[in-house]
Amino acid sequence: MTFLLAAIIVAITLGITFWAGRRNTSASDFYVAGGRISAPQNGIAIAGDYMSAASFLGITGLIALNGYDGFMYSVGWFIAYLTVLLIVAEPLRNLGKYTLADMLVYRLKDQRVRTYAAVSTIVISAFYMIAQVVGAGALISLLSGGVLKASVAIPLVGVLMIIYVVVGGMLATTWVQIVKAVLLMFATVVMTVLILNRFGWSFSNLLGAAEAKNGADFLGAGLKYKNPIDLISLSLALVLGTAGLPHILVRFYTVPTAQDARKSVVWAMVLIGAFYVMTAFMGNAANVLVGKDAIEAANKAGNMAAPLLAEALFGGKGTFGGELGLAFVTAVAFATILAVVAGLTIAASTSFTHDIYNGVIRRGQATGREEFRVARIATIAVGVIAILLGLLAQTQNVAFLVALAFAIAASSNLPVILFTLFWRRFNATGAIWGIVGGIVTCLVLIALSPNIMGIDPADKTTGRHPIQAAPIFPLENPGIISIPAGFAFAALGTLVGARRRREHAEAAFEEMQFRAYTGAGMDGSVAAHD
């Protein structure tokens, strides 16, 4: 039954893809759907992009296993959109064309920035994609009763992702995300209603049952993050990282105007806010109705808590209702992964083709047809890389993996975006130092953290490497160090550039500010400065 529902969803999304493929005739169509997506459509698609496997599978599992500490992911991701709404959405739409690099080059007038911004986009997208394909592997393994291992499931998702993007481009990706968002919200609402019905229509009763089963510590801070600094570091990454995520930023180029970009964010926030509130119901209910032992038996990281909860809510294991609930929720989660991976893939391939191939290698001289062809080739390459990385990270919790992508985005892209918009003296050297310094600091700290050091992937019993006993960097998320470091590198690079290279970007600052907040001169302006 589960395979049947998943196959129906895949068939519908493939139908949308081939329908969109007939309208996908230019580079603009491929990259940003020709800028013809309406604000409500784009807002729902943003929500679909954002409510990923990390949200549905990972957070539900984290709450089920860790209580209050797990819910902090939901809080951080929801609040993050205030930064996007108030600071990023409108200026980005007015200053750019296809990618974040367009905005930076318009302000800084230096093609070196384009290369580094493109590399940042690809690195962040790769980390985010790992989480999605890991979730796909766990899902399909559960669906097949362990017959299909993650080593088979991950390539399957990669192939579907490549088809979506190569054939349908951004238009197909947008509509796949809309369909997925509607299905996910429907599944979440139904499960929340069933949970409330089970616990006397009282969230307090649900929390009381969770406390009775696990003890009072389950509802308080410190179960997972015993060091408060670890939680602060995670929260900084989640709240600030969204404003630097490439697959979210690219969505603001798919609408006709900056006003539509702002409206898109409002639509997205309504859906995302409702969804994340409901994760508190699902996570606690999974703990009470399924139990930690059963959740960890299905997947040690907790990624299968939501499907197992659906099975329990609809009648229990072995019943027709239970199988139907498990099948529907698992199929929706599978659609969630496909949609988000497609969005990440198109963001990465667009950045490579538009910024590196056309902007740097061809110096802006590539024809639209040539760019279109290279974009499709880049999509295939990105898909293959995502498959390989996913196979290497099969045992990690997907919410945790996405949090690392947020930390990289907040450490590299966000400082450059904010300084571009608000610092008159900011220059190209500062942008390059900020991007490189933020990424390198973040990756080094991740490599020295408990996530990497002290863990032997082959040792599923203790999870400890026989030689390395303790990590050098004690925090799971590096945000509290890497984000200030990104700002510091960007500031220092600006001062060095002004002194050594005599870079003075102040002349373009007034022009940039005027266009960023009025939209005047948008048509053709980016090309003029490339």
C-alpha cells in the first residue's frame, strides 16, 4: 500500500514535470520560471521548500527522544523568517536576477565575488542535500521492511531529483513543492486532530502523559543540550541561517516584483508557523504512543517517529488503518524529500552555470541556449554528488545535518549580505574574506566537533572510535563561534582591501540603496554591471 501511494505521488509530480518541461525554453525559465510565479504560489512553494525531511522526520524524532530540547529546532526555524521578511527579501529581489552573486556583483563591481558566492551556494546546498537523501534512505528502508537498503534508496531519490530539474526546471520544482506542501500540511493537521482526540482535546494532557512516562526532566531544558552554550550556538545558526540559504533566496527571483517577494514570505510564515506548532504535538505523542525504544529500533536517530506515530494513531501495527496511516505519512514524507532536493539541486546548478560558467569562464558571453544546456549537465553532476554524500552520512539525524547547513549559511552568506546592504565602505575583498573565512571556520569546527571526532562509522555499538576519545571542539553546532568569525573576516577583509587594493565601493552605495528599496532600474541593470 505504501509503495502504491508513493508511486501515485511520484506519478503526479512527474506529470507536472513533463508539463512544465514544455514551457521550459530559456535560461530564465529554467532558473526562475521566468519570474511569473504569483506571491501565494511562491509562498506555498517556499513553505514546501522549508518544511523538509528535517522538519517532518527529524524534529518529530528529536522531540520524541529529547522533549523540550528537540522543540528548540522548531522555534529557531520559525523565528528565522522574520530576518528574511524584514531585511533580505525586497533588496535581494530588486538587486539580483538569478542568484545571490548577482546582488553582490551589482554592489561591489567585482567578478571575483561571483566565484566565491557560487562556491558558498554549492557547499551549503550539498550539506542540506545530505540530510534529505539520508531521510529518503531511512524511509524507503522502513517501507520495504529492510529489503531495500539505503544504498539503493538514496540513488533512487537522486535519479528522480535529476529528472525533475533537468526536464522541468524551476517551474516544475515550484509546483512539486506546492503539491508537497499541501499534502504535508494535510497529513500534519489530520495527525494533530487524532492526537488531540486521543488525549481529551488537551495539550496539557498530552504533556502530562509524556512527563509521566519519562519524568519531569523530559519537559525541561537540558536533556539533550546539557551545556547551555550548545543550545545557544544551535539557536544562532537556525535563526540567522535562513537568510543565507541559497534555495530559499533564489525563490525571491521567481516573482514579478519585490512586493510579491515580501508577500511570499508572509504566506510562507503562516504555513510554517502552523506546521512547527504541530510538531510539538507529534513529537510528544510519538514518545507516548510509540515509545523511545520502538522509535530507536526503527532508526537510531529518531527519523521514523512520524511514520510510526501515524501507524499508531490510525489503528496500530498489523491493522488496515495502521498500515494506511503509515503508508500515507511515509509517502508524504517521501514527496517532501523529493521536492526539497529538487529545490536544492536547481539552486546549486543555477549558481554553477550562471555564476561560474557564464559569469567567470565565459565572461558573460554565453548564449541563453548554451547556458540552458550547461545547466542541465550541472544538474546531473550535482545529483551524483548528492547521492555519494548521502551514502556517507546514513546514520545521522536529518534535523542535525540541516542545522550544520544553517550554520555555514549564517557564517558565510549572511555577513556578506548585511554588509553589502548596510555598510558603505564594504568592498569585494571583504566579501571574499567573509565567505571563505566563514565557510572554513565552520567546516573546521564541524570536523573537530563531537559529530565527527570520536565517532567510528563502522562501530554501531559504542559510536566511539577506539583511539580518539574526545572531540577538540565541544559543541555540536559551531554557530556561536563561526558566525562572529564570518563577520570579523568580512570586516577585516574590507579594511585590508581599502588599504592595499584601494577598493572604494562607496560610490555605488547610494545607487544600490536607492534601487534596493525602490526597485527603480531593475530591468537589465544586473547585466550592465556583469
